[in-house]
Amino acid sequence: MPPRPTILVSLIVSASALAQETPPAQVDVRGKASDYDPRRDDTASRIVVRHEDLVKYGDTNLLDALKRIPGVTVSGSAGRGGEVRLQGLGNGYTQVLVDGERMPPGFAFDTLAPDAVERIEVRRAASADLPTQAIAGTINIVLKKVVRTREREFKAGIEAGRDTRSPNASLRLADKRDRFSYSLALEAMRNDFDGDVPGREEGFDAEGRPTLLRTTASREHGHLTTLSLVPRLAWTLDGGDTLALEGLATLNRFRVGVRSPVTTWLGETAPYPRQDIRMTNDMGSVRAALEWVHRFEGGGQLETKFNASGGYTDNGSDRDAGGNPDVGVLRRDIDSTGHDRDVGTTGKATLPLWEGHALAVGWDAGRTHRDDARRERDPAQPALVIPNGDEHYTGTVTRLALYAQDEWQVTPAWSAYLGTRWEGVRIRADGARSWASVFSPIVQTLYKLPGQRNDRVRLAVARTYKAPGMEALLPHRYTTVNNSQVEPDVQGNPDLKPELALAIDAAYEREWAPGALFSVSASQRRIDDTTRNLVRFDAAGRRWVSQPENVGSATTRTLQLETHVPVGTWNLRGDVARNWSHVDAVPGPDNRLDQQVPLSANLGADWQRDRLSAGANFGFRQGGLVRVSTNQTVYLHAQRDLDIYASWKLEAGTQLRVTAVNVLGSDFVNDSSYATMAGVLRNRIVNIRRPSVRAAFETRF
């Protein structure tokens, strides 16, 4: 029987009081700080990618830097629906946090520049001190906080190619004086793009004879502007306590115009052969947090944080379609806005109760309110009432999590991590109600092989979950222009249930020399109440609609290899991940979960001598057929990315960096089909990407 939240509350209160009375008895089992390596010494498994590795290629956004991390795959591009995945799974299965916390909806982490990031932690297995809504794992983005010396750094650069031009600049200021320190990071980027997005729609009857062929010669032109500001003030108080006030503000503005003429070569003419669409998207967020760290005389400490944030989204879509005299002209002006407000608190008490143990208890609580509105009008007929045209809803998400964890040094070679977390999420939004509570026991263990301090074996077992988002629960509908099985409307489902998973992770890691690593890891998740987006025909509205539904259980497995080999002035690295999954309710082969990437790999090399350094990274993402349901299939096309960089240190604190991006010109392809007894309809859209060159000047003053 899971413990009630009140029991964990009592544990937190009593343990905090006990920590103030306990005499100092904590033993340092890690030795010198310089000898500590989190990947080698932490019982809770994690991969740590440091700042210097994130900025090697001069990336202007975090999404491009993430694609080189072992086991991480990236789909799409920053600011335009890009998604990061662990074990080949996105769509909420992979949890992305900033400083261990979820960000408001108006925040787009993918447009954050690597310059503001201290490190990235990749955790395949869950830990009690972070949210357990992480079936595939967690990527935690840790922003720069610690200020040791005075810093003045300025970077300016530009990326240019046949279809893109992107100037960018960043400034970081930091200093420390007596008990006070401050830091400020400011980044700005603008991306102007102009490219082709060709499409092809084909239909075949039950005997395989072609019945339909349409081609779309879409061309888009637009720009994306991003701004971010990360300030932080910190004070050391009497008695050793620390107080910090930190913030994070982001602004993203996206504008695009798309002209999509449709030519019908065979079959019935499209309802709207001419489509001109102008879309705008503005997103912004502001977050402020006050953190207090109190150190007890007994050696423990209490970390508390209070935060408040706000975010907004403002979307506009002007549609002008026609070209078919039998249908007429379609004109629509659609505006939708969303505003979010969030308040919350987190805390963690570290308690040195017994020798060899690192006990901690904590909480995470908060409330988010969202106000959303949608307005649709025909500019030629302003008084016309459009079905599902005007919508408005408000919703709240209330969350509470309580946890306790203990890292126990059983022997010098064997350590164990025991954790438990109770997490509850309640969503209320215009007739939709959802309540999910999960009790998550977590066990992790690390064993260092006798006589081989750097050879180790890991094992972790945890319970994780994925709760449906507010948008997935709302019954409101987003309509498409040329509605079909492969271009359906989108609608939420108020009856969605959370997905629950039992996760097992194991790994063997070997280090035979400084910087030399070989790792093999395996994992399995058994997921109940799996969610899939299914397409059905709405006879009442005479339209095709995509709606999320719980379809039963699924199993996903991953096998991953990773290696780092230093050879003289070279550092060679590589990783490969093989993913399998099976959804029980979907018959037939290729029924992988969430369009899972079956195979991903990276091969990289870095070279450095005196003031010169260079390197390259080749990334591969395998494609293949995915069966979404009995009728729906999606074909994932292989992705090949090659980036090459070189940098020259001109003088102390100044360097020039040049990077060749997407050297192979790999495109983004979306290929889907829908089959019935009458035949098959297939739709293929290609987002053409061409190589570009990035140059940046960096100086410290």
C-alpha cells in the first residue's frame, strides 16, 4: 500500500529537526574534489556534458548541441517544433528540465544558447529528487551559477547558406566581491530563411492501381528572432547561509509566409489548389526564483526555493485558399492566445544521520493557471458564424510531490541508492478533469569491480509515468484546409489516462586510461495505458479527425554502446543506440512506439595543438516503417548530419571559430499513409535543408 502524503510530510518535518540536533558524524567517501567524477562515482547514473564540450561547434541554440550527446536524437529544428528524444522517444516520454524544474509553456528551451549553460545531465534512470514523469529519461539543463572570478565575455557571429542567414551575439558579465556575486547572460539571434517545401499526395485502389496524384510546390519565407536574459544575484550571510535571486526571461518571434500551389495530375481536383498562408507565433516567458540555503551545525543543510513565472503565446494564421470553382474561396483569419501563471516551491533537506549515508527528504509543489482563447473570422463576411470558430477556456494544474532518498556507501566498492517519491497532478479545464498520482519506488546500485577502481557495474529499477497535458484533454478542434486522412483535424480527449511504466536499466563501464571510456548499457520499459493519436472519420462533421486515445500496453528496449579514446593530440569518440518497441494493441509488424528511431549513432573526432583546434561529428538516424494503427503508417526517412569546426586562438582570451553545418545537406521528410478496404492514400512533405557556414568571434575583456 503506497504511503500517504501526510506520512512523507511528517518524515520531512521530523528529519529536518533531527538534523539540527545530530552531531557531526558524516564521512567524506569521495576524497578530494579534484578526484571526483560524477559519472564514475555517483551511485545514481548520469552522463554529464560540460560547458566546454557544448560550445565547441559554435551552436547558436541548444537543440543543435544536444544532437551530439550519446543516446540523444533530435527531430526538427530550433523554434520550429524541434524535439529532443532519449531511447528514440519524444512526445512527453523524455523529460526536459532547467535547473531540475519544469519551465512554463511560453519557454522554448531549444532556442536557449549553450553559452548560458554550465552543463547538461542525461539521466536514463529516475531519481527521487527530480520529477518521475520521465519514462524514457531526463535531460536536465543546468544554467551557469557559480562565480569564482571576474568574467567579461562577448561573442558575435553569423551563419549563412543558400536558404538561411542568421546573425547572433551574446554577452556574459560576472564578478565576485566579498560576500556578494552577480552574473548576467544576454543572448540574441535572428534567423532569416527562404526555402522549398515540396509535397506529393498519391492514392491507390484496392488492386494497387493509381487513382490520385497531386504535387504541391510550396515555398516559405520568414524569420525567427530569439532573445534571452539570465540574471543572478547571490549573497553569503552570517553563519554561512546563502541567499540567491535568479531569473530567466525569453522572447521568441516567428513569422512565415507559405505559398502552396497544388497541381492535380490524376484524379479529383483538390478542394483548394491555391493556398496562401501567413503565420505568426510569439512566445515569451519570465521566471524569478528566490533560493535560500541554510547549513545546520550538525553538518546537514536545508535548500528552499520559491519561484513565480509567467508565459504567453500569441498565434495568428491568415488563410487565403481557392482555385476550384466547384468549391469556391476560403478565407480565414485565426488568432489564438494563451497566458500562463505559475507559483511554486521546492525544498530539500540533507541529513547526516548515520555514517556512510547521505539521507535527503524534500518537496515540490505548485499551481499553474492557463487562459486560452481562439477567434476565427472570415474577413469577407465578418458576421458569419463559423462552427468551432470561437473558443475560450481556462485551466489549472496543481502538483505536489514528496520524496525521500538515501545514498548508502555499503562498502568501499559497493554503494546503493534508495528513493521513494509520491507525485500527484490534478488538471481542471472546461469540463475536462484529470487526476494522476504515482508512487515511485527507486533503487539504484553501483559496484566497482575488485582491484579495478574504474571498472563498474550499475543497475536501476524505478517506476515512472507520463500524465496527459492540458491540450491533449481539451475537446476543442484545430481544423486543416485540405482535410483528409493524412491531413486531419486535431482534437483532444477528456478521457485520457496517464501512462505508467516500470523501468529497468543496467550498465557496464570501463575506464582504462585518463579520458578513455567504454560503456555498454541496456534498458527496458513496460508501459501501461499507452497513448496514440488515431485518425477517424467524423460522420457528423464530415471531416477526418486525429485524437489521442489509450490503446493498451507497450514494451520498449534499448541497447547502447559508447566509447572515448584519446590518441595523442586526438580525442576519438563514438556511440550507437539500438531501440526496439512493441505496442500490444496494434497488430502486425513495425508497430513501434511514438515513431521511435530504431537506430542512432555518432562518430566524432577532436584535435588540438597549441592555438589550433578542429573536429568533426557525423550523426546518423535510421529510418523505417512505423505502424501507428491498423490503418495508419508513417515512414521515417534516414537522417545524416555532418558538422565540421575549427578554431584559432588569436591571443589570450580571443579566438575565431568557423563551422560547416549540415555538410551533407540532409532534408527533413514527413511521410505518412492511411489504408482502408478501398485503397491507400499517401502524403509526403520534404523540408529541404542545405549546407551553411557559421563564423564567430569570441573575446574576453
